[in-house]
Amino acid sequence: MSNEIRLILTTFSHENAAFAVVRSLLDERLIACGTLIPGVRSLYRWKGAIEESSEVQVLLKTSCDRAALCMARLEQLHPYEVPEIMELEPKAVSGPYAEWIRDFSGGSQENL
């Protein structure tokens, strides 16, 4: 059952930008849920230098069928020049939660 669920990771420099993009993805029915985790600290190499940034980690939950569309739309909406956009396939997901994620993408509209 978990192979039908995808988790997409991204980061933003500001919580307001993250909120706006997550809200757009929800409105467009590309995700069932987005979780914003403020206060993460990123260290990375960028244009020959080591950079440090305070960021907001965002976890997007979607179905396998919507993942590619979600990633493409996220890339369009994202303010970063090279945004972190990664799709993960959970090894295990609880049955009721997986069903809720799948339902948002074309099944029952009751929980949407």
C-alpha cells in the first residue's frame, strides 16, 4: 500500500513563501497535506562558497499519481534558483493514512 504514497521534500527561506506555495498545491489538489517545519538550519556549497541559511523544511504528502505533477508545479512556484525538490517513497504507511492520501486524488471527496 505504501508504494502508492509519495513524500516530497523542499525548503524555503521564509515561512510566508512556504505557506503560499503549500496553499496553492492544496488548492490545485496536487497534495493532500503540507507540513511546515520552521527553524531548520542548512549548510551547503553554493557557487564556490559554503553558505549557511535558516530555512523552513516542507513535507508534502501526495499520491503516486500526483507526484510528478506536484513536483513540476512546485518547481514553477518555488522562489529559489535551484530549489531542493525530492520525492521519497515511504517503506511503510499506516492503512487509514494511506487511504486518506489516495482518496484526495480522485477517490472519495468526503475527507477533502
